Amino acid sequence: MAKDAVKVLVTGAAEMEYHMIIRYIWSFLDGQIGYALVPMIARGAMLGPDQPVILHMLDIEPAAESLKGVKMELIDAAFPLLKGVVATSDPVEACKGVNIAVMVGGFPRKEGMERKDVMSKNVAIYKAQASALEQHSAPNCKVLVVANPANTNALILKEFAPSIPEKNVTCLTRLDHNRALGQVSEKLFVHVGDVKNVIIWGNHSSTQYPDVNHATVSTCDGDKPVREVVADDKWLNKEFITTVQQRGAAIIKARKLSSALSAASSACDHIRDWVLGTPKGTWVSMGVYSDGSYGIPSGLIYSFPVACKKGEWSIVQGLKIDEFSRGKMDATAKELIEEKELAYSCLS
């Protein structure tokens, strides 16, 4: 029996030149990420090869013509799974009945802007987006926030969409998780699929803690601890961590643009595993609402190791935390507490 189509909202799907949108506060757009993401969804990378989708694309009014062009391209690509496309600058129309919302855009920090100024603009954006989702999305809508500061944007959205369950509001740290997998696989000259169970703790920022203490790599003798196989604690405790933390900046320096392709792919990974489940014995990293696990204060959107089953995630429990890790985890939690306080000060 044919499946019903899932309605997927993507904010910021039009591809416009950066200088054309920077002056608008309603910059729902990292056009490159959204533009890379929508064909992946239409091809089945997010929800599977047999799940029809209807794409809802929301962008700012100045991007309306560009968004119209993206809709034309989606139609021209003749994706078998794509059952419809809504392209609009009206949040109500965009959010109507959506089952999954991928919030790509926010207000980017410009040279000379104070941190509070950027936070204030993003608080306004995510408060409004929360209102539209609260009133018009489908019951049990799943939300993924991509735009930075992703953890705190997600927290603001959660606060102003109280009818959306707190477990349904998440932020993207899967990109950092995938970067960590990639660095380990490159170091060991193995396929990335042979490495599993790295962890990203905390904030999607330069304070995040990429942790390999529980990660394994598949060898001819079975799964082995990554730390044992790498046999280089200095690299794992320093260069590996900073490389993952600063990978986004390195990509911007290299290509003069953000990491749109990998971010879009990771957003698909995040939703796919959340909806369809993670393999037994494997976990992934997601920014989720803290319940106090591992001593992290409740009331933060914090990245934890999670396993997913039947559309629900759960934090992996019982992992041993050494002193080095404890310090890193607490440091990134401290930054998130500061961000939360700053965001709430903007509200008042």
C-alpha cells in the first residue's frame, strides 16, 4: 500500500547572493544549505527511498523570485517521490500541516556586530517561527534547527511553541559527529563506515567536545577501541579535537563559502535516524533538551549521544566519563548557560 506523503518544511531554500540578503532581519536563508538540502529530501535521502514527500519552502520576500526558480528546478528534476512543492514567504502557508521542519536560516553575524545584537535578532526570528509552527504544524511535528547559534535558537523555539513536545525540538550536531568520524577514518586509513560511536558533547560551537573514548573501529579481529588503534593520545586530545571544532571555519577559508553540502547531508542523516532508527549498538549525536543526564543542567539544548527507535530518541546512559572529558563537557555547558541568559535578556 502506498504511503501518505510527509510534509517537510525547509526555511531558506532559495539561493541568493549573500550581499543581497544580509540587510534583512528575516534572513531565513542560508541559501546554499537550503538549496543543497531540498533535492536530497526529494530524492529520499532524508526519509527513505519509498517515502513520498511534499516540500514546503519558506524564505524572505526579497528571495521570492529566486525561490520560484528553485521550485521550477524541483519540478524539472522529476523526482518520483516528490508529490508537491509549496514555495512561499508566508510563514502560515509554509507551516500548515508540516510533519518535519528544518530551520536552516537565521541572522548571520556581521563585522562589527556585538554578540547581543546578533542574539537579539535571532531571538526575534525564532520566537516568530515558533508561533507559526505552534499554530499551524501537524501534531507531533519534529523540528531540527540548523541556523547558528543552533542550540539556543532551538531553545527559544521550544519555549515559544509549548504544544510541540520538548523531545521534538532538536538542533544539528550531526555535522560535527560526521566530521569526527571522518577525521578518525582518515587517520586510520579505513572506510568511514567502519568507525562508530564517536560523541559530540555540548554546543555547536568551538567549545564542543568531540569524544572518542567510547568509539570503535571495525578490524579483521573485530571491533577495537579507537583510542587503542590510533595509539596517539596527544593527537586525539589536541589536534583531533581542534580540527573538528574549527572545521567549519577551515572550509570557509578554503572555499570562501560555508559548508553547505556537508551540512545538508548531515541534516538528512539527523532526521533519517530519528525517524527510521539507529542500528543496534550504534548511537549518534543530537542536540536535545537536557534531562540532567551526565550532570548537564536541565533546561539546555545540549548535544548528547542518542539512540533512536520508532521515531523517538533516548540519551545513551551509563558511559564512563573521565576527568578530561568532565572538564570539556562542563566548559561547553557553561557557554550554553551564558547563551541562554543572553537570549532571555533579549526577550526582556
